[in-house]
Amino acid sequence: MKKLLLISFLIVGFSVSAQGVYVEAGKVDSTFDFTNSQGETLDNLQHTTQNYVEAGYRREILTEGLNVSLGLNYNSYGSVGSDNTLNNFFEWDVDYLGVILGFDYTLFNIQDLAFHIKATTSMEFLLQGTQTINNQVINLIDVEEFDDNAIFFRGGAGLSYPLTENSSVYLQYLYGESLGLNDDNGGSTSQEELRIQTHMVGIGMRISIPSKKDEEQIDSEE
């Protein structure tokens, strides 16, 4: 992960193409895939829908239509379920703050609409979270599976529409899944693992920042 971030900084630093900032917000539909220490999957876990926000820096690299972005995201995840055998009710509600690296590429344009694909990876850190079992609420801070740094990979597509010469609005969908979050306290024999699966639909705005080269070109034309 550190190598990927370093490479992205180097690319951004040496690029002289279009650049800008973006902000995005939307809904994240998530569910948990949980395996206990005996390797048994907890069935009947259902998804919940919560919110996410993201903001960052984006610029074109290497070729027209290919962009790299680096930003911060705030994501809320959750899941609910029950155990019909023991009549237990489960509910999770967690908030993560993450650093995200993304690449998007414009496939084609139809008049002013631009269609793109996007892939991202992010490292996320638990800010707060609770687990409810029947009437008991448990704080998830320092609980091994959730307190571990979560690494997500996501991919999807979207479309954008220009508002002005230097701004555009876009709609986007991304599907993602985390790497396994493990209970290291259980030892090497423990099979306890948590994976978080997400569907994210959001709307965002991009604002272009004129580069020094663009400003010099405008001055020369004047």
C-alpha cells in the first residue's frame, strides 16, 4: 500500500496535465461476511444502507482521459442478522476514515456526457463502532477484527456532465470488498475472519485548477 501511494505521488508530481479537486457524497449499501473461530459462516446477515463522503485531488496523467486521484473518505458500514436457533439478534454499526487512491478513464462521450470506468484502493481506520447482541451493546474499539486497518478494493463506472468551463457534476457506482480482517489474538489456528462488501452510489462535483502552463498561455493570448 505504501508503495502504491509513493508511486501515485511521483506520477502526480511530474505530470503537467489537467488538475483539479473533487467532492463526492452518497449512499453505501454494506453487508458483513463473518466466519467464526471454528470456520463456520454466520448466516442470515442482511445489508444496511448508510452514508459516505469523499474529497480529494485529481489530475490527468500519461494520456488524455486517464486520471489519478488521491483523497480522504468517511464511510459508514453496517449489517443486521439473527440466529433462529438461539433466537439472537445481531447488529453492527461502524464508521471508518480512509486514505484512497483511484484511477479513472473516460471511455467515450455522447455530446456533453462522458462515460468513465474507475478503480480504487483505500486503507481505512476505525473511528467508532458498536455491536448489538439482543439488548447488549458492545464498543468495537480495540476489538481485533474491526480495529485492524481495513484495505478495500473497488471498481465501477459513472458519467459526468459539464456545468461550466471549469466544473462538472458526475454520478458514479462502485462495488467493493475488503480484505479479510482477522482476529490475531486467536492464534494461528483461529479461522475467525470478517469481510465487508459494499455497493456505493454517489454524486460528486469536480472543479478544475488552472496549471501554471495554462495561466501563461492565457496571459500570452491577452
